[in-house]
Amino acid sequence: MTDAVMVNASPAPPQVTQKPFDDFHLYDLHRTVALRDGETKQVQFLDAANVTIRRSYLFDDLPSAIQPIWGGGVNNQRGYGLDTDNNRVHIVQEIKNSEANHLGVPLPAGRLRMYRRDSDGQMEFVGESQVQHTPTDETVTVITGDAFDVKASRRQTDFHTDNNGHELEETFEIKVTNRKAQPVTVNLREHLYRCDNWDIIAKSLNYTKRDSHTIEFPVQVAANSESIMTYTVHYTW
């Protein structure tokens, strides 16, 4: 858990107020915004300090063009879905939208900017992202960039297919490198996209099943070291 503040360098405008209306929310900016013809402006909605943020790391190697195979189909190409050029580990920020966390206002969709004080007490920008409409007491989860000192790589180490027996097995190795001065936990998200029926028959770590085609392995990596995780998946169709 880390403390962060969301601030504006200029004097803070009046805080926005809101009230529920039907299934919506009405917001009052308490100020006038002038727009020229064809002009677009961003309006600061909320300024909050001492907001507690939970930070974690995520490695998700699935190329955006790859989609899971549904309805009994299969893709048995050896290199399907592999992206050996991706070593980015995302920074994930979770913020509880509650009064106890100095928020507690129904948040409309918009851009969220985060700042944190460094060891010298200076306020530094640490990331921004778009957020969706978020009710009070719900959690905002955003990706605010990629870690500089935490990297990961994924490679296929074994592959067997039996088209007559309608079976396929493949093994992956994922290496996580942490060059930070403190330990980190990186969630390795794996997409079992070849077909609907799958079973993890070997693994070096336990995983959590997120949905019918997605699992996640939490990997703890000590400071200035690396960890390797392996698993084997067996498909049938």
C-alpha cells in the first residue's frame, strides 16, 4: 500500500457537488466555463490528497489480434499467439472510492492523474489513465504505464499435437526480472486461447482462474533478482 495525492499546480477551483437524479447523477461545477466556437476544454472535477493506492504489476503477453477459439473449434499452429518481442510489465493502480480514502463521490468517466512525493518531498507525476463511471465505495483499477525496472519474457519450450486423437500439449516458461531495490509481486496473466477444453497438467506455481480462457499466476521476485515460472496446458477437442 502506498500513499499518493492527486493535485493541481494552480489554485484549486471550487469542489464539484453532485446529487442523484433518477438512475443518473447531476453535477454542479460552481463556476462558469466559457467555450469559443468549436473549442473543447477539460474541466477539473475533483482534487483529493492523501489518497491510499494499492499498486501491483501485471504481465499480459497476449497480442491484441489474438482471440480465444469458441464453440468447439481449435487452432493447433505451433506459434499461434506468441509475441516474443513483448517484455513490458504494466503498473496497475487500485483506488477505493470511499470517504475514508478522501474520495467517496460518484466519479464520472474522465482522466485521472496521480502524483506522489519523492524522497526530497517534491511532488512528482506518476501516471494517468482514463476511468469509467465509478459509484461510491467501488474500486477504480487503472493501468498507468510500464515499469522501468521490472521486465518479463515468455517462451514456448515444448509443443505436441495429435490431430487424430484431438489432443495438444504445450509448455511455457516465463521469466520475471526485478532490478528494483525492493521485492515485487507480478501477476502473470495467461490466455488459454486454442480451444474451449483445457487442463493445466503441470505447474511450478498455483494459479487463479479468472474466466473460462484466462488464468493468473502471482510471482514474487526478490530485490535485484529474477524468478522463472513454468506450466503445461493440455487441450482436447
